[in-house]
Amino acid sequence: MRRLLVLGAFALVSLTGCQNPGVVRVFEVNREFYSPAMEEYVLCGYAMDAVRLIVHELLEAPNNDDALTRQTVRTYHTYAVTLRELAERVTNEDRRGLILEAADAADAYAAEVDARDTYHVDVQPVVSASNEAFPGCQLGR
């Protein structure tokens, strides 16, 4: 059971790894913000840290269903909060919307885990929404 939960978290990690965007002048300041490349890099770093925290917290939780269920709810709620904080930093409105959708998916997942009182809930909507919110952060390409 724990293996499935951790595999789901690893799937999320694999979808949010940063890729090299190529040669860009990342220190250029444009309208008081970093260049789009720097913004993408910073967002990717925060997203990767948030996903790594999911994996770390779930691996550290006691290996029983009740503890893993409680930890899953807390961890994914924290992930949603982090995504909402990231959305505040984004300069592109479309991108902000995608990140907020990923946050909503994480909160919905946490709520469903809590309502069912089991962590055996499909995490794929969170993975897909995170993938769409951070398209330049994929390890699997």
C-alpha cells in the first residue's frame, strides 16, 4: 500500500523536474521582473522543492494506513498552499490560472482522501494539473 502512495508521489516528482531552457540572458530585468526564463527557472525550483517535500513527508510517515492517510491529507494541503503562493509570483495570467488549478486539484485530492479515510485515491488529476502548470519542468521528456 505504501509503495503505491510513494510511486504516485514519485510520478509527481518525475513530472516536475527542471529542464534546461537553453542559452538565455537570465539576469536581464524587464519591467521590474526577471526575464521569463529566470521566472520559469525560479518557479520550477519552488515546484520541485514542494514535490520533494511530498515524497519526504510520506516516506517519513509511520507505515500504517491511518498515519499515511492523515499525512497524505496534510501533505497535499501544504502542496496546494505552496502552489497558491507560487501563483502570486507569476507575471503571466494564463500561467497563474494553471497553477491555481493545480492547487485546487491538490486540495480536492486531500479532501477526497480525508472523506474516504484512505490514501487509495487516484492522484493522477494532481499529477496532470501540476504537469500543465509547470510544462518546462518535466524529467520524462
